[in-house]
Amino acid sequence: MPAMKTPVIETLVIGAGELGQAVITGLLEQKPECARSISVLLRPSSGSTRTDIARQLKQKGLQIVYADLATETVEDLSVLFAKFNTIICCTGFVGGPGTQRKITSAVLKAGVDCYVPWQFGVDYDVVGRGSGQPVFDEQSDVRDMLRGQSATRWIIVSTGIFTSFLFEPAFGLVDLQGAKVRALGSWDNRLTVTTSEDIGRLTASILAHKPPIQNEVVYVAGDTFSYAQLAGKMEHYLSRPVTRELWEIDWLRAEVAAHPDDGIRKYRLAFARDTGVAWDKVRTFNALQGIEVTDAIAWLKHQQRHVA
């Protein structure tokens, strides 16, 4: 009797933005020879940027799949997803409310073996519903959907916020030009941040871990600090004093009430808490596995050198 062929494990990465590209890089670093078994889902578009991304992915040996998550039905997506053993969702809330529930429903309907949902953020079990950010409620719904079944194994990677978002001017926490640091809720509140590059590498390492990790929330962190510590870090980085400004809970709530359609204000309110948005770095997957990561100041220095 001839030997049975080992089946090729097909992986689908949904999205090729900042996180999607990082996850693809992480997967290829783990197993460069498996490029042909990795597909990337892109939204159909005739735009030059989308065309360039597709060409670059094909040059790496990856396959391209086209689908519009906003318009495809759960049934349509499930037919597409059924071709893959592992699906990693790297597209967040840009598809609008309900997108993550739709993707998860399609994954479960397709009977995908392993699913890594878009949960690259806070600990939604702790934050729960009613945080002030409605998209967080949907993330709790996704967890309920995954835990309510047993056919598809899942891995949730909790990362804190992306390090780049910490320094996003619109978010308002760090003003490099004005040498100002703002705290959400309290100077003792903490944040966990991780770079997208590290999230990509760590997600690939988590998927490759032996024995396999399944049906678990895995915590990673590039850095964890209080707002007071962040102010100290920025003073050291800038080599000058920084202005400290506290955005208190009542003010943040009033801001959301006055601007109910402003997602950034909702994020500020959601992060103004002392639980669920930070965890000790020593107990993370990267620390326990001895995997080096980039802290916030190292990331900032790299960005400044790149700009210069």
C-alpha cells in the first residue's frame, strides 16, 4: 500500500493592513517553505494601492482571495472559508458594526479547524460590555460564540493597544512636539502596548507551539506601564520636562455624550480603567518563551530614525 500523502495545511489571513502584513511576515519567518499554503483575503478594488499590495503578496508566493466582508453573506463566506484549515482575522472594525460576528459565524459554519479572531487588544472578559466603546461589546459576543461550540478550536491573542496607537496624535495621550503626556482616569492606571511587528511574530509562534495551544486566551506584551511611568519615560526620551494633564472619568464621559459619533473619544473612555487593559509582562507568552520584544521607547526611537 502506498504511503499516504501528508495534507497541506492551508492558512487564510484576512486583511493585509498593518497587522495582516506583520502576521504574514511572522508566518513566513516560522516556515518560509509554506508560502504557497498561505492565502490572503483582500477586498476587491481597482485602486493602485490595493493592486500594489496584491502584487507584493504574489511575489512572496502567497495566494490572493477576493471578498468584500461588508457585502458577502455568512453563507457565501462560509463556502470560501471551508477551503482552509486555519483562519487568522487581521481586519478590525473598519467593516462596520457586526462584521466580527459575521466573520465568526461564517468560520464556525464552515467548520474551520482553527480560528484566530480579531481580538488583538484588551482583555474583553474583564472589560465586558458597557465600557463606553460599542465595538468592545461585539468582541464579547465573539468570545461567547467561540466558547459556545466545540468543533472549531480557537486562540485569542491579547496584545493591549498597538504601540503606534499610543503615539497617534488623534488619540491624544502623547504630544511629542508639545512635550505633553495625558492620563486617562488616573495616573496609576496602566496600559499594555505591543508593536504590530511583534504581534505578527508572536501570533505565528503561538500557532506553531507544541503542544498545540487551543481554546485559550494568550497574553503578550511589548511594554506595560502606568501613565505616571509613561510620563517619566517621555521625559527621559525628550531630555526635558513634560507637561502632565489628567483626563478624568467624568470629563471623558461628558466628551462622549457631547460627541456620540466620535470613536476616538469612546476609545479614551474605554481605556480609562484600572483593569482589563494591562497585564504584567512577566506572565506573557513572550516572557515565558524568552522571545525578545520591542518596548515603547525603542519603537519610538526606531520610528524617529526612520523619519529622519
